[in-house]
Amino acid sequence: MAINITSDFDGGSIHCSKVESPDEILLELAADPVGGELYWFYFRLTGARNEICRIQLLNAGDAFRLDERKNTDIPGPWIDYSACASYDRIKWFRVPTTFKNGVIEINYKPTSDAIYFASFAPYTRDQHSNLISTVLISPQASLEVLGLTKNGHEIELITVGKHDKQKKSCWICARQHPSETMAQWFSEGLLLRLIDEEDPLVKKILDEATFFIVPCMNPDGAWDGRTRRNGSYVDLNREWVNPSFEESPEVLLVQKKMSETGVDFFMDIHGEEELPYVFLGGPLEVPSVTDRMIRNFRKFQDGLQMANPDYKRGYEYPGGPPQNPDLRMAWNYIGEKYQCLSILVEQPFKDTEHSKNELTGWSSDRSKKLGAASLTALNSVLGDLR
């Protein structure tokens, strides 16, 4: 049987350079238009059952941010990284992966005629649609289409709870960067807990707050298999100061809805290619930061660490926060505009160095559990948000 590589499916991404034999499978990462960022891969290998395969990603040395990390204490995206693989696209596991001389090499012996490889467990359009349908079974949940992206995809907002001015408005946006699929796994875990009618903590929270959740901010990039850009080839997390219908309707329409509901709490959910831990960013450097915002951020950190030890305080971004926050980024912009507790959540593509799982590394299941645990952390500050 001939060996074949394809990424011709939802979210797929790879360029095939040469396939001569199981030990010479030469591929290249696909770069985003305009920005040229490359990191995400997702492809299927067929025809190599019981063969030891040597898969090389020849341009991995051009990966997003790799060059600028030279001579810093930031490890870069491929250090201590293992690729994800799956036979059924449900259960994903890590496979032996090395990075040397600018080339990623994956060595594995598949036991089936078809095996999938990816940067991280994908979250596909079908999974997104299934999540929306599942959540809408709950009488607490409703769906609003805010508008369309450049490529004609719907920008979907899920509301959980009945909104009124006495309740806190809690906003969660996920997956501004399409390759960061763990962000959408996080939002799934959070949403499924929010509709659990038997969860006493959820009942208490929904008496005090309404949730506005965008599970996928960037459907154009997500369904097209991009690393960071949307359908207009911009990075949405640099568009919050001056979004436009032409280039960033996703941000513009979310901001319009926020202006109607107000924002008392905000989480922007991401994935982090380089660092081996979960970390949180708070609104600590925005010009209008208040003592309440700082106090609630620290309390949220403590609450999340207690609820899910996969998050551990003390792991921060190397070099510390910037002196001047970039208000083009969602969590800074929202924290400043609404003077609210605004949090950046970053999850690793690799694994958490303090709680390793050799089989799965950081995984979709761990992301979902972290999302669910974030509600416990939120409860610890809910009464002090205003």
C-alpha cells in the first residue's frame, strides 16, 4: 500500500514535500497569509501500518517566535515538546518527537492503516456545532448570532442565565488564535458545567451572574487550519483598540454586545506554545487599575489553584509584565475600558512541568477540567466584582 499524507479535512494543515518510504516522510508547516506565522499542523498518514515511520517537519525552525527567543530564558515552542497522535480523533496521545537543526522529527510505528498527527488535540467545526446543540438543550442557555466573519461564518454567542442589571455580566472569549484549540476545550468544560442542573455551585452562581460566552472567536482561521490569523489575515488579539467590519468583525461585534450588557468579569482563553505551565495574566498594569481589581485577581488565582492543582501560582511569564500594557490585547483593553477583573488564561501545548502526564501531556480533558474549575475560582470573587 502506498504511503499518503493528507490534510484535506476541517482544520487540517500541512504541506507534503516528499514521501519516498516510511523512513523518509518530508513535510512542511503551512504559514498563515500575510503574517507568515507557522506552528499548527494537523494531518493524516495512511499506508504505513506496522512500519516504523520517520516524519520530518523541515521548516519547524521557522516557527512562530522561535528566532526571537534566541539568547533568552524562554525555551521556544519545540523544546520538550511531543506531537499529538490519534487513531480515532477522540483519544489523543503523545508520540516521540525531537527538534534538531531546525527540523522536527516524529518517530512512530502506527498499528492501523490511518493515524492522525496534530500540534494539539483539534477542535473541529463539527465538535463546535455539537457543543452548541448540547448546551442549548438547557433552558438556561440561548444562542445569538452576532454577525458574520469575512468568510461568511457565524459569530456565535451563548448566553447562560437570565440577564438583568442586578446580576453580574461575566464574559468569556476563547480561541482568538485558531491553533490554540485548548482554548475551546476549556470553554467546553466551562459550558458543560454551567448547564449542569445538579451542580449546587452553578445554581448559586447563576442566581448572581449571567454568562456571555464566545466559544470560538475565530471560525475563519479555525476551520481553515491557520495558526493566528482570521479571514482578513489579521491577528484578532491586536484589534481591540480599533476593530473594523472590514478586518475584524469578530471583535467589533463582540464589543458592541458588551456595550449593551456591560462587563463585570472577563476571561480571554488562549494556548501557549512555549512555556510548560498554565499561567494567568491580570489587569495589573492597565492605567485605570484599582485595588479591587488587583485584590480580586490574586483571590481568583488562589481559588483556581485550590480548585485544580494543574494551575500553580508562581509560574509567570519570563521577564515579568511589560511596563506599558498593550491595550490592543483583549484582556488589557476590557480591564481598562470597564475597570473590571479581566484575566488572560494561557495553557501549554506541551505539559505542565509540575504535574506531568507522560501519555497525554497537557490534554483536551485537562483543559476541560480547568474550564470547569474556573467557575469555582470565579465564585470566590463574584460578590466583590462591583
